[in-house]
Amino acid sequence: MRKIYILFALATLTACGNGTNIDANKTPKTDTPVAGPATAKKETPPPQPAMDSATKARKYMEYMTPGEMHKMLASQVGVWTAEMTMWEDEKSPAQKNTGTCENKMILGGRYLQSTNRSKMMGMDFEGIGTLAYDNGTKKFINTWMDNMGTGVMIMEGQYDTATHTLSLKGTWDDPSKGKMDVREVCKYPDSKHQEMEMWGNVAGGKEYKWMEMKMVKK
């Protein structure tokens, strides 16, 4: 998005009489110079000191090294069975289905990759998701793509260690409804169970539960 900044400079000159008549054909004498418009001095931020090589190496090492949140992601590795319930909209009846989810850590334990398989609308359904924890932004980032679309849904959010709940938000372009705001809530009550809810709404509309999934680790 392009931002345009417009600066307005306002200058006002005021002439004050001293109570005597002034000849229009004569120029009044004055010993006081007329002040011109004030020019704001532009402050130039001081240059940032160059980062030494040792500091650069330390910062990159901190950014790339898996931490506690990555250990939490690694605890989800394995094969899970899934019971899914979906709703077309808030007035539609629920549609139930079952499937499997295989989780594994990739790229040296830095990202969780999930491969999901099930049946949907009488067709073989396959979706791939990735879940990352960014050491720099301190946020989780989730991507999703499947064989019933050609786009990628991206969400980001935070993990609450007290309630073991991951909350994510993003947008998705639904081919029949248009752009939707989406919200996902994942709960991890213990190492063998997971629960996920997906909520969505078209801009200006009422949010409704679109899907819920209960997973058990094999």
C-alpha cells in the first residue's frame, strides 16, 4: 500500500500601524526588518553504528536455533486419527467425516509439517499444513494448502502456555463467499489429544463455526 505524506507550509506576515496617517505615495521608514517565514530545521537521525561480525553471528544463531516453542511443536510428531465436523454455514446441518494426520518436524526441527488425508464430498482429500514459531517476531505462523484449491491460507498468532491453546487469525478467499476473516483455535489438553476449531465470517457478517476436529494420537 502506497502512503503519501503531504507537508503544508503556512507563513503569515502582519503589518501594524502606529496610529498616524501614512502617505500612500511614500514608503514608511522602518528600522525593524520584516521577519520571513520560519524554516523548520530537519533533524537527521544519527547513523547506526555498524554491527560487528561477532554480534551478527550471535543474532543469526539466536534466530535459527529451535527453542521451547519448537519443542512444543515436536511433541505433536506422529500419526493421529481425526474426527471432523463441518458446517456450510450457520444454518446448515453438520457433516461428519474421519481421516488421518501425519506430523513430522522438518528442516532440522524448525517447522512442523502436517499431511492430512480424508474423504470430502465423495472425493479423496489431501491437505498440507506447516506450523512455525518465528524467534524474531515471537509469533506462530501457519500455512495451509490442499487439493481442493490453488491458494494458500496464512494465519498467525500466539500460544498460551497456561491454557495450552494456540490462537491464529488470517484471511481466506472463498470461491463462493469471497474474502473471509478466519480464526483457528487449537487446544492441547495432553500429549495424546488435540482439539481444533475453525471460525469464519464474510466481511461485516456474523462469525460462525465452520469446522471442528478432534484428534487422537495412535
